[in-house]
Amino acid sequence: MDFVNLTRHLGIGANSYWIRVGGKNIILDAGADPKVDGLGTTADFSKVPEGSVDAIIITHAHQDHIGSLPVLTRREPQAPVFMTEPTAHICEIMLHNSVSVMTRQREELSLMEYPLFTHRGVDFCEQAWVRCGLRQRYNLAGEPSVDDDEVTFEFYHAGHILGSAGVLIRHKGKSLFYTGDVNFENQTIMSGAAFPEGGVDFLIMETTRGDAQTPAGFSRASEEERFSRAVRRAIDDGGTVTIPVFALGKTQEILAILWKMRLHGEIPALPIYIGGLSVKVTTVYDALAGNSTRSHPELQLLQEMAPYVLSGREIVDAMPRKKAIYALSSGMMTEHTLSNIFARRILSDASQTLLFVGYSDPDSPAAKVRKAAPGDEVKLDKDFPAVPVRCRVEEFSFSAHSSREMLRNYVLALKPAKIVLVHGDEPAMQWFQLEFFKGLEGAEVVIPVPGRKYSLE
């Protein structure tokens, strides 16, 4: 087996990896880097001989794992694209939304190469998609197979978002497991990952939270209680709660947490506002509520929580409604998104409460707010003046990624012979590398330089 990292730089960006096994070329994920505009946002597929790809395997529908997929399928039209059924439903929504975003950015940022693909391009891409079940072994033609002379793959529930999966690839007695993004801990809306417990020779694993030690005494239950207190305090003071969220995954998780809080009498029924893309994704979560990987299969989020939908045009003129919750994307408050526009209205208002519930890239507007002291001025958008931070700001950890301790313990029990570390900043990768050097005698641990070929034998 050979491995090539197709990202353009180390870190959390356009995840895509080329493996060659049994004479077959497989691409794992085809992401876009949200921090880069233009052609540089895509993975570097030029490293792979054009027309040589035998299969593309997608682990889940976040943009950093699918954002380059139509670019790749246009280049490799012969290659089937394997994913789970929920991922296919969500992937269609997210890719069509990408076309709309890129079309708008073409005008706003004068990026003449945008859009990198069109709505017709997404439709063409979708023709290659093959929907696969969990814990079923397939060959690269998409047919059930347990023939070890064939290259086969099998999806395992990853616990990250709806449809997310790790993938086990087998050939001639050797096996490689790619985690994709993983969460071993139960979330409110998703059950924790169920990964292989042995028989893995080579492991490709995400390292997102490798530079973040879990605080002593931390628990999901205590974090939810702390979040509940913050929401109740804001509402009791007659204020408004704003929560920057990602449309996929975090919106549904926050709606589920609020549902549980209301069910337990911790908060009253409140007006909740979300964005249009969040509604589309939540519709899929509701339609697939009976999926075996989803918690609370009886919960229909849109029916139970009845959120109002805000558009970009509406939010420019909207004033925060008192005693209401605004769960608006993007989670990093990227320029021109609903949460960024809304934040410019509330940041200087001491009656407002801003709650962060997940990861923020260090260079994002959300990170600037999180780092700011009360009274500091923060520039949320280059085209608008800086805004002083006077609202109440609090941070919570509802990550959809496993803690570094859980990932480390999983790998130490799995005992693979070679580990490739991906999807993380360098300090995160280096922490895992040191831990595995100490804990796995004889194992090789690789931080793969983009574009370089590594043998996994």
C-alpha cells in the first residue's frame, strides 16, 4: 500500500488522500479549504495520474471533505463515488449551496475562476454516487464481496455527524482503516462511534483536538448544565441569546440540546431563529430520524422546536428579539454569513449574550471575539468599522470530534503497525506522534508531507 497526502498544506483544510492498494487507486475524501479562496481551496489532484482513479470514498458531508468532489469527478468521470445514504442526501444540499456561495463570491471578491463547478456539475457528479450501508463489505464495483483477492471496503459508524463513517480497506490479508472525523462520545443527536477493535495494520487518523487537553473534571453532562444556566440567565434578564453554529451538525445538536432543556423544564418555549441552509439539513436529520446511528429517533427537530427561518436580506434589517435564541451560521462567523452580520448588531449591546459552542479557526472573526477583553474593538468584516465587545461572551465545548485522550486510548488498544496523522494543526499531530512513540513499541508514526509518497508496507 502507498499513501499520498493531497492537501496543499498540513492542517485542517481540503482533506483528500490517495492510496494505492492491489494495483487500484482510491481517493479518500475530496474537500475544500474554507480558509482559502479561488483554485487553492481544492485538494491537489494533479499528483494523481489523470483518468487513473478506480474509486472515490467519502466519509461525510462537511465541506472540508466534499467541497472539491465535483472538481474530482469531472476529472475522473469513470470513478464510482461511495458514501453512506445519509451522506448522499446531505452532500447534494451542501454542494448546491457551494455553487451559490461561489457565484456570490465571484462578484464580491472578483474571483473570475468561480464558481469552480456549477449546479449542472453537481448533478453530473451525483450520477457517480453509490450509496452503501454500514458494516457491509463491498468491492470497488460496489458489489458485496468478502473475496480477499479483491480490494474491498467497509463503512463503520463514526459518530461525528449524520452519515459520517470511517472506512476499512482490505486486500490479501492486510487492512487499512481511515477514521475520517470521529467522535466516540455520545452527542445529544448522534450516538458515539463504533469502530473496529482489532485487525487493523495501517491507520489514517484525524488529530483535530490533539493540542487541547481535556480539563480535569470535564463531562458532557456538566457542560450542558453550564450551557443551560447561561441561556436561562440571559432570558431571565430579558435578553437575547446568539449562538454561532455550522448549518450541518452543530445546528441540529444545539436544537436537540434546547429540546432536552425544554423537556426537563429548564427553559420555557422560546422563539428560535435559524438560517435556510440549516433548515434544509435539519429536514434530512428529521427524515432519517430512524437511522440506527441517531439518538432520540422519536425527535423531529423542526416539528418540536418550530424554528423561524431568517434569510440574509431579513437579517440585515432585523433587530434582536428579546427573550429569543438565534442559532445562526457560520460557526466561525465568517464574513457575509448570518452570524457575522448579526454579531455586528449585538456585540456592543450589554443586554445581549453570545455563546460559542465549538471550534473556531484562530484567524476567524469568531476567534477574534473569543480572544477579546470586554471593551476591546473587533473588526468582524473588512468593509465595516470595528465594533466594541460589550455583550456577555461565554464558551462551551460541544465538539463533534473525539477528545485527544479518547483517540489516543483507541489507538493504543488497536495497536496498528503504522499510523498516518492527518486533519490537524502541527502541534496536534506532534502530540499524538509523541504519545504513540511512547505507547506503541515498534510502530511507525508519520506526519505526511503534502505530495510525498509513503509506503505503508
